[in-house]
Amino acid sequence: MVKGSLSQQYREMHLVSSSPGETVLMLYDGAIRFLKEAAREIGEKNIPAKIRLVQKVERIIDYLQSCLDNEKGGEIARNLDRLYDYMLVRLTEANLHNDLDRIEEIAELLSTIRQGWATICEGAKKEEGAEAPEETKARAAQKNIMVSV
């Protein structure tokens, strides 16, 4: 129990100290990891474990979708919203039919989006590096974990 609580404390501390972009990357990484684990559980015919893992992915996708800002994000946010809807439907189908192909399809979609997000984060870090030290400090003080696209 102590190990689990230490692990949870570390994750919480890492989340609090991460930028919004890094937080989104962690969510994508978690969803992809849970999908791989769910595929393994399907192969081992461990249906209860597969269901729990798929539910975790659903919650992550729901959260990412809830963070979309259609006003600021425009067409990109609307496209992501539709893509998340599609993934949730495919995830339900995969869960119902223990379909490894659908699990892999969702993992590939999430990986592609993650790669794009990582590129955006790298560009933002480069821009921050070009700021004056006072501007960097001001941004750090205004860190906000809620992410909107």
C-alpha cells in the first residue's frame, strides 16, 4: 500500500509541475499504454482486466474532448472533437467484440495526435527560450493545468 501511495504522490507531483502541453502528452501516453495492456489482456482472455483498461482510455479521451475550446481552436478543435467521438465508438466496439484490430486502430490514431502535440510543445519551448527572463518567469507563475485547444 505504501508503494502505491508513493507512486501516486510522484504522479501527482509530476502532473502539478508539468506544463499543460506536457500534461496532454502524459494523457496520450497513458491511453496508448492502457490500450496495449488491454490488447494483451484480450490475448490472455482476461476480460475483467480488459474492461477496466478500456474504461481508463475512455475516461482519458472524454477528458481530452472536454478540454477542447472550439472558439480558440477553431477547425482543429472541431476535427479533434469528431475524431474523439469516432475513437469512443470504435473503443466501445472493440470492448464488445474483443477486437484487437480496433484497439490497434485507436492506439495508432492517438499516437499520431501525440506526435503532433509533441511537435507543438517543442515549438513552444523554443519560443519560451527566446523570451526575456522576466517574461519566462511571468509565464511560469501563471501555469495552468487545464488545456484548451
